[in-house]
Amino acid sequence: MSQNNSIFSNDNILAWLQYYSNRAGLDIEKLRLIDISKRKKNLIPMIETHKRLLVLADADHPNFFFTLWESGLGDCDLWYKPGLKPDSDSKIRITKISDMIDTELTGPCAMLIINPYARSTYNRSIQNDSFSPGSVQYVASEIRAIIINKLHLDDQDTICIISGESIAIESAIIASEGDIIAVEYRKPDRQALEENLTKFGIHNITIVDDTSKESMKGLPVPNLSFIVATERFEEEVNNLLRLNPEMKFVVYTLELNILSYIIDVLKKYNLRQTELLQISISKLNNKNVFEAKPVPWILSAEPGDPR
């Protein structure tokens, strides 16, 4: 099956919407649809943020129910009926996801998943203890929320994120119809990110070793990038601008000498600095003493004459 071709026709999809709307006594407008036979999508975040989700799936997802149960969604109500269209002879099954963990998907089917505990919106700024531990020193959740805000993400954006594992996860959830290209230079960091992909049910992140032409070949062209700046910053900017001369950048650093280097590189490549923030956060510890967190600079830039 091609990544972009669904096994469900438009007529079949409309029939399933009508079928479950009538069966469950719901207005069609209250049903959110996700077709995971078309391409891999971030199903778990969708279930977590929607009370009523119609899922179209196929045999490419044999462990579908076990995966949802393992992610803590076993208490969701499930209406399950196999077939490409609802007029098949198979019977509908109404149960809990937890009762289906030994059932494999062996063909096309349509499922209505009802999650009474769903959040109405995605809750930005995942707490750090939710991420997989390992080699990565995750940025404070409050600072990550600001970074996500500065990225101004759209749900279909293609983003290149360099050495920003937790930013990649949150961006993938927000840009659910887009693509995230995550550049990870170190093998332990790649492994930590892979663990988080499984943990959060993320499918729209591709991990590459660097920004070289060879590594980026065949991938969607990003329109935006987030970079944790190092001495490789100029190389990264040069490579990304070759991919897309209209690339926009959000850059993060904790080091003053790197900040100076960033500004010099932006000038060299005719990138206009649009914003520069320095963020200071202190948290009260269990001894009632405020502890200062690392103070980063966050810089935004885009093509154009530097001011």
C-alpha cells in the first residue's frame, strides 16, 4: 500500500460516517475521522484529545488494540466492525479496548473510539518526567512552551529540528499532518528519541544523522527549522538554505560566544534577525529556596536584509 493511498474510497468513508452516526446517535459533525490505512499518523494523541474518533485501519496494524491499551487507553469504549464498507455481513462489536488486546487486525475495518476523558485541546509543554530518560538533557517545560510558541506551527508544516528531541515530539503532535525531520548526531540521542516515538505514538518523525544532501535526499523539504546551535551552525544553515532558500529559523543557545557566532552567521547568509529573547526561570524547590534554571537565548530569523 502506498503511503498516500487509502484502501477506503470516499463513498466508503461517507458510508462509515453515516453508519456510526446512526448507530451511536451522534451528529456526523461530532465525529473526527482518522484514516491510518492511508499513512502512519499520530493516533494516540488524537484519541487523547478527541471524545469521538472514527478510525479506519487495515492489516498493516495487527497490534492496534494492544498498542492502545499499553498507552493507557484501555478504558475507552470501542465500536468495532470489520470490512471496507458497513454493509458487510460482519457484526458490530461494542466493548472496551482493554477487552480486545488479544485481537489482531487482519483486514480493513472501521472503529468508533469514545474517550470520555479526552482533553478538548492538546496540552502544550509536556512535563519532562513524561519523556524517556536516557542521554538527553531535556529543556525545561516552560522554556519548551515558549519555543513551540515561537515556531508558529501549522498542522501541515515540514520542520527540521536539530538536537531538540522534546521539541521534535511536541512539534510532531501539533503538526499532525506534516513531517518532522529530526537531526541527531549522537547514537544515544537517537535511541532516546526512538523510545519517545514509541511512548507517545508518534509516526511523522524521520531521524537522520546530519543535514547533508545525502541524509536529506528523498525527504520532504522543510519550511522551518529549530536548531540547538553548536560549532556546526554555519554548516547546518548552509545546507538548509540549499534545500529551501526561504527557510525560517528558530535558534537556541545557552552560550554567549555561540550567540555571537549565530549572529555573525545570520549576517553572512543574509538572514534577518526578527527576534531575540533571553529567558530566565526560577523554581521553588522542596526546601523553599528558588533555584535558577539555565538562561537560554532564543533567536528567530528569516531570509531578507539584516537590520
